Amino acid sequence: MAAHPGATEGRQLGGLLKVLAAASALGTLGPVAALAYGEGVEPATFSALRAGIGAAILGGLVLSRRRPSVSLARLAIRQRALLALAVAVNGLMNLVLFFAFGAMAVGLVMVIFYCYPVLVALMSAALGREGLTPVRILALAFACAGLALVLGSQLGPEAHATAAGVALAGIAATCHAVYLVVIRGGFDDVPAVQVTALVLAGGLAISGTAALMIEGAGVAGEWLASPVAWAAIVCAGTFGAALPKVWVVGGVRLIGSTRTAVAMLMEPVVAVVVAGAALGQRLTALELAGGAAILVAVVLAQLAPRVSQGRVAVEAG
């Protein structure tokens, strides 16, 4: 039985709003992380604490039965395997990005990383889930052009590519693309809050292990007595982890992986706006043009199935 057009549009709009809200929240992480780093918190430690706080909040909601959950032991083997894959690639992505930032200029790392919507579109098309239509290709082209304009201004003459940095940024982008593709249809029986709690717990284990291996006893530094550091960490764990990651899972399930990936490119736009406001800087004409191009890409990505197939398509289960 075909879905009612009005109900389908409502689901798509709801999913898009969730993703845009997630992108906006994640876009504030840069300035928040900078506050923590300024107080002496190392990136790996910050990543682990952020994931730990988010996992604790969501895990508490699940364990207290304030949010629905399912028994993982009763899941089909395929769903358990794909859930484990999602946990692994998300944790690996954060860790690899940490090393990429140390190997190459942050701006260059971000330019490569934020190309993940192209990988998502290719993977989804290869799996036969979402067609790579002309309109969707146009959306990706607008997205890439907008991304170059937004992040290009962040690159200085000292931003030189390195083989290690490019490789690590590419691995991070691939991990995130796999994560977004696996979410859709991989383990739909597991509620979004429970999924996110498990993903963040995995991030805590991976980033925490890396922090201990790299920093050793230095993990417990003077920042432990800093209210500013803890405020930044708590903000990152709640507004920058728990909430947006739940919204991303819900968004993918409603509008599909490719649409979600393109809409998530609002994250660097928000990051540039927030950073500019914090530093008292105005956005340049190129940054504004880049933001507009990404907005056009988001709209085109939402319209792509309808334009290519001439009918209402439900892209997520």
C-alpha cells in the first residue's frame, strides 16, 4: 500500500529538521573544544570525555526505561554485526581525525573529511538503495563547491598537504560515510537513543584507550580544577554529542543516508559563523556564497527522488 503523499512529506520534513538541528549543534563543537584545549585538555581526552558524558546520559535514559530499548541478544545476527560495525567506524573516525589534525593543517583535513557525502551517495547507489540521479549529482556538485568556498578561507599559505594527513582524513571520511550508510536499514529494530548510547560508549573506549596510550599520567592535568574546561566538556557531551547523534540516527531513518549527508554539510557553515561571532569577525562574500550553495544542495537533495522518478518515494524505513 502506497504511503500518503502528505504523510511522506511530513516524515521527510521532520527528518530534515532533525538533521539540520544536529548539524547546527555539532557546528558549535569547534569553539567549545578550543575553550577546553586552552585550559590544557588534550584532544583525545576531550573526545573520550565528550563520548563518555553522552553515553552516560543516554544509557541512563535507557536503563531507567525512560526510553525504549531492545535486547541485543534477540537481534538477528546481521543486525548485531552491523550495529557493531557502526560502533567501530564511528569510534575509529574520531580517533583518526585526531591524528589527522596532527599531521596536516586542520582546514585541509576538514576539506577532505567533508567530502563524505559523495562517498555516501556512491555507496548507497552501489547498494541499490538511493539512485544517483542527475539532480542528486547536481546537489553534490553544489555541496562540494559550497564547501570549498566556506572552508577555503580558513586555509593559509602554511596549509600544505601531507601524505599522512590526506590518508588519515580520507579514512575518517570513509568511516563516517560507512556509519551513515549502515544506520539506514542496518538495525532498525534498535531505538535511536539506544543505538547512540552504544555508539558513544564505543567512542569512549576507543578515544579513552588512545588518550591513555598517548598521554599516560598526563591525562589528569591541571585542567581538572578548571570550571571552564568542565563547562566545555559537559556542553560537548550533551549539546555536542548526545542530542545531535540521536537526531542523526532518526534523520537517516526518515530521509535516507545521502540526503542526511548533504544536509550535514551545514555543520561547517555553522562552525564558521560561530567562530566568526566569537572572534568578532564578519563573514566574507565567499563564505556567504558557499553557505548559499550548500543550502541549494540541501534543497536539491531533498527533491532528487521526486524529480527523477516522478512520484513520491519513501526513502527510509
